[in-house]
Amino acid sequence: MKKYDVIIIGAGVCGIYMLYRLLQQGLKVLVLDKAEGPGGTWYWNRYPGARFDSESYTYGYSFSEELLQEWDWSEHFAAQPETLRYLNHVVDKFDLRDYMTFGAHVQSARFIEADNQWSVTLESGESFQSTFLCTAIGMLSAATPPRIPGIESFRGESFHTYYWPKEPVDLKGKKVAVIGTGATGVQVIGAIAEEVGELTVFQRRPNWCAPLHNSKITAEEMAEIKASYDEIFRQCESTPNGFLHGPDRRELSEVPQDEKLAYWEDLYNSPGFGVWLGNFRDVLMDPAANAEFSEFIAGKILSRVKDPVTAEKLIPKDHGFGTRRVPLETRYYEAYNLEHVHLVDINETPIECIDETGIQTSAAHFDVDVIIFATGFDAITGAFDRIDIEGAGGLKLRDKWQDGPITYLGIQVAGFPNLFTLAGPQGASVATNFPPAIETAVEWTSDFIEQLVKEGKNRVEAEEAAEGAWVEHVKSFYDMSLLANTKSWFTGYNSNVEGHDKLRYMVYLGGSPTYREKLADVASSGYKGFVT
Ligand code: NA7
């Protein structure tokens, strides 16, 4: 049996950085990933239109000045192939590839109490052992195709966006169906609408989308960005969500009407998440302020979509702007002005089944060549549930988390010694710009492991009381936010997964600065809440 100090599951943004940090400490480390290369999210999501909603230069790692200075981003919001190239570049630059095993599908992980060791077993039957086990398995990596009768019988091509093939898929002139209008569906639809022969979008709930306003980065701009990285990262550190965009703290009611509208126009016409995260703070906290801004965005949808009936269908009625993840789009609404693009509201005419030739709704049969399932993920805990993780005393993580995650700091779980759920549920990462939050979690955890190793400690576990207090702390932010009242993957709903029909406290909504303070406080107190 091969033995390591640390096994990391996942070779995405998080796993790559954790490996780098632990190798610096001289530890023996193994990374396991079921993909055939590094990249995680950016390895898998190859669907047309897949790109950042984060400004590229806030998404790259900040830990190496040399890396920052040598990498040129080509667009303000880079597309998937470029991000995958970037992550491969990082892996090669820091000689990390030799520590990674690909095609390694982890099936189970079991804590052996007698040795204080984790035993990790792959689908192939091969096993490895380590003192510490780190999960870097992604928050959106367990794809969920819909549960539609007959789905297997379709004779054309069909893909979940997460599993988009590596080989190019020719959609030119084809009859294509897209099911799902979240951040992914909106990117796909905008990207393929013009090239396909006919596009039918099956929409259950519309989302409030806003323009991405992507553009190329010129050589001069890139030079300026490189000269300003300190400032860029300082700015990201200062905002609740780790993006360049921080909220305007003026009360909406204090701002004169013309000033407010001018500000909103400006936000709508600016690149990135400013329209969501750079808005007046009370838009996401006060229902009246939220309704006012939602009305503003509804006006934009009505002005961009020519057919008023279609436009009306694209305006969300069951939740306000920004209370679910805001998809950023490029020519999304304009796609519906094309003659060959149709919107089917499946609340009016539900999908009854999929058959050999297409999709049957209660009103009609749609013959299609290709079906694209942009139906999202068993988010945040799904990737954990898919591994049989067994802690001390035979406790299974999927049982402990049956009604939602329970963690201490989003990093450890009582009953699961030596397991670190890096950037996991109830941590800051998923509600924020991922990489800065990942860097926070990785740096904190690797420092902790370094100290444990130095002190010769081979067992560490969160205390149940500390865990309970953390969960209460996580819950307290849900009480303050309009996000908590809306069904979405942030709040644990997924119609395609059994039992995911109640509110779950999945993410840390307190913001990155508060999260970092909490972590720093625990570290400086000698890691209170942990027993070694
Ligand atoms: P999302 O945001 O979960 O969106 C999934 C979409 O698929 C959403 O519109 C769903 O409708 C729809 N959906 C899901 N299941 C069905 C079924 N069974 N029938 C019809 N429609 C369905 O996932 P994305 O991949 O778009 O985005 C996830 C994150 O990935 C994103 O935020 C980025 O950070 C990257 P619903 O709204 O549930 O009614």
C-alpha cells in the first residue's frame, strides 16, 4: 500500500494550489483526479460559450508574482480553453504534474482509527493511505441530468453541458434543444443561437440575466493590469464577494431618482458582476428596494426582446433580481429575436417525455437532432455524496449531511478526523469569486497541517460544540439575506436529486472579509475548536 502524508482529491484550481503549498513544506503528497488532466471545472465544462464571469485577472492565482507577470489574458472574461491552458501552465511551471494521478476515480475513503490514517480506494480497486485527506472536489462537479421519462431512448446526440465532449461538436444547421436557463444555459444559448438551424429552449424558471460586456485585452491594458496587481487584489480583498465590485452602501431611499437611474444605467452598461454586487446594498436585503431594481431590469428585457409575449416569459416572477446567481450573458435576449429560436415555457406545457426523435410536451412534439441538458448540479455537497466517506466509528459523511452540510469553518467535520474539506460547504468560496477564497482556505489549512506535522500530531478533529456554533453562525446570515428565501442551488434545492426540496445551509453568506477574520482568529488562538 502506497503511503503519503496527504492525499488531495481533485486537481482543479484548489487541488493544484494545495499541492503546491504542501510540497513547499516537504510533505509527501498525492493528488487523485478522475479526469485525464488537471483543471477541474475547466477541464470538464467545454460547452460552447463557457467562460469566466469573474474578470480574468481576478481569477488567476495571486500567490506568485512571477506567474502574474508572465501570463497574458486575452479577454476581460476568458473562455474555457484559455483557462484550461492557464491551469496547465501553472502545473508545469511549478513541476506539479508528477504528483498527480489521472483517471483515478475515488470511490471510497475510510478513516482507520487504529492508525489515524485515511485509506482511499479507487474504482479500479487500487488503494492509497495518508495521514491527512483533503477534498478539493469542486462545488459544481456532480452534474444532474433531468429525470425525464424516456431520456435514454433519444437516438440523436445529447450532452449534459458538464460532460461536453473534447472533440468538436458540429451544431451548424442542426435542430437543437436546450433544457435549462441557468448561468450555463444562458451562455450556451447566446453562443450557439446564430449557428444552429433551429433552437428550442425549454425554460422552467427564467433568471434575471445581465450583459457580460466582454472585450479583448490589448497589450497596453495587460501591461497596466500587470503593474496594478497589488491594487487589484487589495480591492478584491476588501469586497464581501472577492470581486472588484463592492456594494454601494448608500440607502436607496436617500438617493435622488435621476441619480439612482443614472447609476443603474451605468452598472447595466459596465462589464461583469457590478450590476449585482456593485449595486446599492439594500437591493439584496430589502424587498422594496429589490422590487424597484427588478422592475428596472424587467424594462431592459422588454426593450431587448421584440416579441412582448416572449419577453414577458423571460421575466422572472417568483424571485427578485440577484436572489439567485445572476447569469451574465452575451446576446442572450437578442437570440429570441431570431426567427429560428423558440422559447417553450414548460410550466404552461410540461415536458412529458423524451423519445427517439425528440421532446414531447403536453402541447407538441419537437423533433431535434441534439439535446443539450443545461440542468445544473447536485451543488456543493453532491460531489461528497458520490464518494463513500466513512469517518470514526463507521459514521458516513453522506448520513451526517443527509439534511445539509454540518461543518466547522467549512473546513472540518466532527467525526471525520484529519479530513479537510477545502473550500467546501459553509466556507466562503462558493458565494464569492472562487480563487481568492480558495487561496484563503488553502493557505489556512496548509499552515495548520504544517503546524500539526511540526508538533508531531497525527490526529486532528473538530469539536462538536465548535461545529454547532459555526452552523448557527452560517444560519444567521441566511436570516439577513433575500437569497435565503429563493429556491436555488445556493439554498440546496434541486428537483433532479431525491430529497433536495428543503432549505439547506450550504454556503457562507457573511462575506470573505468576515470569513478570513474568523479563520485568523481560530489560528491565532492556537486553533480553538479542534482537538488533537
Ligand atoms: P443552474 O443554475 O442550477 O441552472 C439549471 C437550469 O436547469 C435551471 O434553469 C433549472 O430550472 C433547469 N432545470 C433543472 N432541472 C430541470 C428539469 N428537470 N427540467 C427542466 N429544467 C430543469 O445550473 P447552471 O449549470 O446553469 O449553473 C451552475 C453554476 O455553474 C453557475 O452558477 C456557475 O457558477 C457555474 P429551475 O431554475 O430549477 O426551475
